[in-house]
Amino acid sequence: MLLAEIEKPLSLIEFQCESVAAAVASGEPQALESASNALREAAVDFAGLMDRLGGPQQAGPELRARLKKLAEQLTIQRENLIRRSVVVERALHALVPATRKSTYAAPAGRAGGYKAFSA
């Protein structure tokens, strides 16, 4: 009974998670943004539904297993996004070296910035 009420929203979240995975793999920023926003909206809607129904403890083991699998997929997507971010950052540094953060302060000039006056 309870699973029938949440099947459609849960399937939507699973679909959106797959869309995010495809967008990360494709490297298209607009597709990733769109898929991420759709996933977030589906997750918020699902959380509201679960609150109205009494939470996941009211559901059976099948729902809990699907939620656990979904949480694992989201963790994998987060790690993939971090990896993609590092690749993009390295490529940016290679193309535009000035984007690197300097470890040391810029040189102050001769003798720490002191200018000698000549007469």
C-alpha cells in the first residue's frame, strides 16, 4: 500500500540521479545544472511526501533498500563531481597560469620596497 504511493516519486528521483550521472560523464555544464536542479526538486518533493506519510520507518525493507542504494549513488555522483572539478581546475591552470594561487607573497622589490633618494 505505502510503496504504491511513493513508487512514482522514488522512480523519478532514481531517473534524475541517472541524468546527473550522464551529465557529469558528458561534461556539459548546462546539462549538469539542469539535471542537478531537477534532482534537487524531486528530492525535496519526495522528502515532503515521506514526512506526510510518517517517514521511512513506516515503509518496508524494499523502500529502505532502494533509499540506501540511492544514497550510495548520490555519494558516487558527489565524488565524480569532485573529480571533474579537479580536472577542470587543472586544465584552467594549464591554459591560464595566472589563475593559480600563489603560495608566497609577491616580491616587494629591492630591499623590501625601500627606495633610495638620490641627491
